[in-house]
Amino acid sequence: MADHSDGTPAGSHAVARAGRSDVEKFQDPGLAPHRLRLADTDPRAAKRAERQVAILFGVSVVGTLLFFIAYFGVRLDDTIATLRLQNLLLGLGVAFAMLGIGTGIVHWARALMPDHEVSEERHEIRTERDRVAAQRIVEDVLEETGIKRRPLIRNTLIGALALAPLPAIAVFRDLGPLPGNALRHTMWKEGTRLVRDPTGTPIKASDVTIGSAFHVIPDGLNELEHGKLEEKAKAVVLLMRLNPESLNPSPGRENWGYNGIVAYSKICTHVGCPVALYEQQTHHLLCPCHQSTFDLTQECKVIFGPANRPLPQLPIKVDSEGYLVAQSDFHEPVGPSFWERG
Amino acid sequence: MKALSQKRRHPLAAVALLLLGLILTGGLYAAATAPTAKADTTTYTAADTEEGSKLFIANCATCHGMGAVGSPSGPSLVGVGAASVDFQVGTGRMPMENQGPQAEQKPAQFNEEQTKQLAAYVASLAPGPAVPAEEYTDGGGNAAEGGELFRVNCAMCHNAAAAGGALTRGKYAPALAGVSNEHIYEAMVTGPQNMPVFNDANITPEGKRDIITFLNTIENNGSPGGADLGALGPVSEGLFAWVAGLGVIIAFTIWLTSRTS
């Protein structure tokens, strides 16, 4: 069909010929007729536009002045009201200073600057000749460097390039040590007292009445000199007491609580938000970030939301003085899943 | 000692020992729980209790049962204390309008006198938390310490700005602006509905006073950063940014590309 593709009526064997050339040859409509703006024809309109642009620039000047009036003029006293006033005026001043310049320039360009349409011819698409020329340049360069004839240079270059990124590894390694097994352990160990957050006072079992919720940290956390927040982020616990009959502990976990007092990790197993919205009638724990809901009566099983595993329980007991202490650390890593957790 | 050891096989020795043990444990338990079940400090007259009993039978007994022992449609009120009644009735949550996820706050149905009588009646059934003393609800505590306690214990449900927030299945933690200091105190002590109890062993009365002071402070200070859009965080702020912010950008785009007359 190649010989028929020249598109002329004579060359084609198509039946319909009349008017065909008109259809196939798409007429370039060209540019729309240039329409003059009001300001192009009427000097008074041009004058008005000029004044409008000047007013907008003036608004900008007033805005900047307003900023400095607010900055130096508003006297701050002890109340928050003056600070609010100053903030408002500073914000308005800067906003009008910027907005005045921006809108002024745009209005100037739209109303007064020349607006004839200009069309630019499209460049010819790349030709075979250019491609060959480019290829020749690459070949010439390869030839002139002599990299093919001098393997010593080539090999040492490869070696240098392979080694050069290594310093980056050393630098990024310094961003911090690998967590090691820090994700698997918290500050809790046998005999650590449960103390109130933030005061750090220990909690007697008799203080925890039914329906109570205590926000708990391990004893000694407040005294840590380094890494206090890191430890707190793992060790925070919510302590609740409910009717012991409502709890359904699984075999082996019957004595992890005391008289209906149970302690669960406050770190959501989804992405680690603090789960502390405790509903004392339904015994649901709700995570405020993504609405994962845990049922306290089923050992904090997930009953709704994106979390995938129950909140870890902290086994607790009562020491000889009647204070609540931990039996051990959590039996599983707290918080969200991580790569090596398995 | 010898006389005692000789009588240890007496038929009544086991009974005596049991009695001794019971008295000891009972006494210890009472001593241990004494700080949490504080004695009623407000005094009610017998007439208050009598009137309260009548009001209770007429208005509350349908759900809470005769003698407030509870029924399938309402919990027992024995031992909830005067504070609970003052909160629930004083904020209009009780009597409940209809069964739902949560009793809503509404204009109180009983006046102050009747609320007091109802509280007197319920307090007469068993000891429980009393209406707080004036000294803890005057809002004269330490707002900074109250803020810290609030952020640890309350902010997760009631929002860091005390604007309230959603809970599961239609329940919610209400906003705390406009709630009276007494009612805030009573809510902490009694744990109404799904709110946990924060007894005096958990947050001391002074701590509660600090929290109330903090709430009064943020309510009076307003929002230093301008319109707080309900202080609901990313929901209202995001909505505003998308609708208003993008709206302005679109308007500017249209203006930029429109033809001048």
C-alpha cells in the first residue's frame, strides 16, 4: 500500500474523489483576530487602569507601614489580648504588602502592557543526520581518551568509583546506633514499682477503686538523666480496675492482675500512638489516631480498626507494703510491628 | 501462754480464731480504703432525705428501681454518693430523655433545692463521694501544674484544648467550656458514664483544684493564635485550608487568565 499513500486523489484508488483534498488538508485557522482592550482605545480607561495599579501599589505601602506600626506601636503587657492584636496587625500588614505588589503587577500586565498574540514556529523534529553526528561525537571521545587501549587507566578508574561511595556509609552509620534489642525491652523488671505519671508517686492497690484509670510510669523514670523520653515512650502503662468477673484471662495469665487491677501498655500496636481513651462501662480502649479499639475484657484484643495485635499486658503483683509492682518486663515487644520482630 | 495453749483444742477455739481473723481483715480493709471513701461533709436534714425519696420514686425509680437498687434498664445507685447525683441531675443528664449511647447534657429538670434533696436521699443509702467543698472548686490553684495533670489524665479524651472528642460507637467526651467547677470536680470523683474514676488517691483534691484552675484559665484566655476553628485539630483546620485556601487560589487563577475588557 506504500505506493498509494501519497494522499493525492489521482494516486489513490478510493472511489470518492470530489472535495477530498479539502477534507484531508487541514486548514490552519491561524490566530484569532486581535481584540483591543478598553485601555488600548480609550485614553481615559488607560488612565483609570493606571490609577488602579498605583492604588494597589499604595495598598502595599500602607501594609508595610501597618506592619511597623504594629511592631513598634502595640505595647505588649501581661495579657494575651495585646499579643493577639499585634499578631493580627502584623499578619494583615505583611499580607497586604505582598498582595498589593502581586495584584498590582498582574493588573498592570493585563490592562496596560501590550497584549498582541505571538506564535513561535515549532522546531523540526530530529533528523537522522543529527543522530549520526551525535553518535560520531561519542565515538570520537571514546577514541581520543584511549580508554579501550589503556586497560590500566580503565581498571583503576573502576576501582576508584567503586570505593568513593564508602565514606557515605560511614557518615550515615553515625546517624545513630542500630536499636539492637532496645525495641524488645522496656524499663520494667521484677519489683519495679508502678508510679503515677507525672508525679512519680507509688500506687497502693487499695487506691485503685473499680472504674479507675491510672496513667503509670515505672519507678525511677523521672530520675533518668539520659534517654528519659525514649524510655517513657516504651514503658508507659495504663492501669485500670474492673470487676474481676469481667476479665477473662487466658491460661497462664490468670495472676497477671490483682483483684481486677490490670496494667496494659499504652502504646498502640498500629503506629504507636498512646491508647488512653478508656471507657469504663464498655471496657473499650480507643486509640485516638486511627480508631483502633481494644477490648479490655478479652485481654485487649483488637475489636475494630487497623491495629493488628493486642496491647501487651504488664504482669503486676502487690509487694509487702501493699504497693503495685511489676512481676517482670512485658512478655512481648510493645508498640508497632518492626522488621525483625517476626 | 500456757493457759492459751491448753485451750487450743477447745470446741470453740476455731470459732474464736475465725472471728479474730475476720475482725482483723475487716479492720485493715476499712483502714486501707478509708481515704478513698471519704465521709460525707455536706449535711442534709432528714426532711431533705424524705423529700428526695419522694422525688426519686416519682422520677427515677422506673429505671433505677425502688430503693435505687437498679433494674435491667438502669444501674444501682447505692454508694454512688451525693456528688454523682449533683453532677448527673445538675447538668440535666438525668433523667435521661431516651435510651442512647450516652446521656446528653440538657437544661436541668430539677431546681437546686430538688437536686439537693435527691442527692441527700441517694447519699443516705450508702456512703459515697460527697459534693466537693468550696475550697477545691474556687479555681485558685496552680494552673501550670493543673495543665500537666490535665494533659496526662484528661486530654486524650477531652482534647488538649478541652474541646471534647469522639469515642467509640456514638459516645463522646464533651467539651469542658462552660461546665461549672463543681460539676468538673464531681465528674472526676465519680466517673460518670464511660469516664473513668479519678479518686482522691489518684489525683489529690489539690490536683483536682489545679486542673479546674487550668480549665478556667484556658477558657478565659481564648485562643492566642486567632480563630481556633473549634480547636478540633486537623479536621476543622484541614477543611478550612481546603475550602477557603484552595478557593482563593482558584479565584486568583481565574482572574489571572481571564481577558481584560
